[in-house]
Amino acid sequence: MYQEALIKLSSDTIRTGNYIGGITYTVGGKLVHDSDGSLANPLSYGFSIPNDNLEGYTFNRTNGHWDSVSKAEALSVWNAMKPYMRQKGIYFGESWK
């Protein structure tokens, strides 16, 4: 049986910069276990915006590379980040899909 994962993002970790692989925005978080609400290993999400098209990644600590995530996962995390980016004065384009 498939269950959606819950991810707890840390707004304090939202950053913008010029990271390896064209990553422009990053945020940290943790996966929440559905059964007991405990937090799993840390996650790092990264986003690039080539040609105004949002692409999402997670950082694979094992191989040291950014791995692609589904469009649905990327948009979910991205949309959760937007209010905090506004509060921090971090620019992002609203036209990105």
C-alpha cells in the first residue's frame, strides 16, 4: 500500500546562491514517519530554473550528487517554500511552472 511521505521543511535553511549543477535555491528538511511522527534523516532539496521551468532535486549524501525528483514533489516543496522566501526577501519568479 502506497502512502504519501510528509516532509517537515526548515524555513531557516532556505538559501539562494550558485550551487553545483545549476542549483539556485536550497532548503533542508526531514522526512516524517507516518506511524509515530518521528523524524528521519535530513533531506536537502535544490531547485534550478532553466528556461523558466522549475526542476527539483534532492541531495544524495552517498554519492554527493543532486538526484531529480518528480515534478509533483518539486512543486509541493517549492510552493511550501514561497511564503518563507517572501518573508526573507528572496526573489523568485511567479511564472515558474
